[in-house]
Amino acid sequence: MIKDKVVVITGASSGIGAATAIQLASQGAKVVLAARRADKLKRLVERIERLGGQAVYQVTDVVSPTDNQRLIEFAKATYGRVDVLFFNAGLMPNSPLSALKTDEWNRMVDVNLKGVLNGIAASLPTFKAQKVGQIITTSSVAGLKAYPGGAVYGATKWAVRDLMEVLRMEAAQETSNIRTTTIYPAAIKSELLETITDQDVAKGTADLYDHYQIAPERVANLVAFVIDQPADTTVSELTVGPTNQPW
């Protein structure tokens, strides 16, 4: 059941995160929205409340372990508990390795991988104490397939794939009842493309997305699906993308 579950969403100010917040709130979840842009978070909370849902927000940089800790404590202080974490914050400034955009490489590692690790570190004590919890991450088809220009982005997403599978295994061994799901989206409409600074890669990716992309609500539907599964059932991996996208 989704109703009354407390769901924390990072990267919640736009795209998949915002669509998921609206979807879950419409089904009775209490959503805690986290991102860096306070103005967008505030407007999203107001929209959810106008639709009759429950939502709060906290400005959060997932790169900061302290911000992650504060986010979990804020959710618990507001709603009394945390049931689900959806780690959705991410960057995709793709470029050829030979371009040596090392600042962008490091930023992707910080947000896409360390951001998930920080969230796990902040939430595991609570979930283990509760003896129940759920962690969902947005990976990418780049976490399943390699492609030119996507080496570092893909590396972070492959890492998240392994991280989540080991978390699933360890949670089962420790009988902590923590469910895990990794979602691998293909071309989904979002702000990811806005982070690409390499002109050639930006144009090629924009052309691809213009042709194939589908709405972020399609991913939100999957998040709702996995949360709604019985407590004894984990859907560990899901790939989602446009019907007409061939890879």
C-alpha cells in the first residue's frame, strides 16, 4: 500500500523526481522533497497541496553527508518515520574521455554515486531499527550498456547497479526487511541534457531525445508499482524506455 507511507525523494525539483512526487502524493503518500532549488521545491509542494496531497521540502545537496542526515531527521520529525527513499538526483554531462573534462567527471562521481552512498549511510540506521524500509534508485540504461561519450556517467551508473544488488543481498542476510529497486531509464524527458557542455555530444543527445523521449510520469508509474508490492516482495531491477527506441 502507498497510502500514508512517508517517501523521501532526492532530485525532486523537476523531471522524474517531481513527477514521482505528484504521483505518490495523489495516492496518499506523504512526500518529503529534496533538491538544491528551493523555489522549485516550494512551487511543487504548493501544487501537491492544491491537489489535496501532503508534501514538505528541505533544500538538500546529496553530495553533503550532513545534508543527507538532516533530510532523514527532518522527515522523521515531520511525519514520525521514513518508509521509502527514492534516490533520483543525477547529472549527465557526457563528453569523450579525450576532452579531459575532469571537473565534470568528479561532479558525476560526487552526485551520481557518492550521493547515493550518502543517502544509504543516512538511512540505514533508521531502517535497521524499524526492521523495515525501501530504497529505490534511478540508474540508467548507461548502467547496462556502454556507449561513446558516456564513460564516466556510465561508470557511476554501473557502480550504483552493483551497490544496490549487494545492498539487497546484505539486507536479506541481516533480515532487516529492506527492499531495494534499481530503475534503468532510457530516453526520458528531464533536465539531464542541460548539464552537457560538450557541443557535439549535446547536439547528438538532443537529437536522440527529440526523436524518442517519453514523459517522466512513465518512470513515476514504476516507482509507485514497486512501493505498492507486498512487504515480502522485492522487485530488484526494472528497465524502462520508449517503445520505439532500439537500444
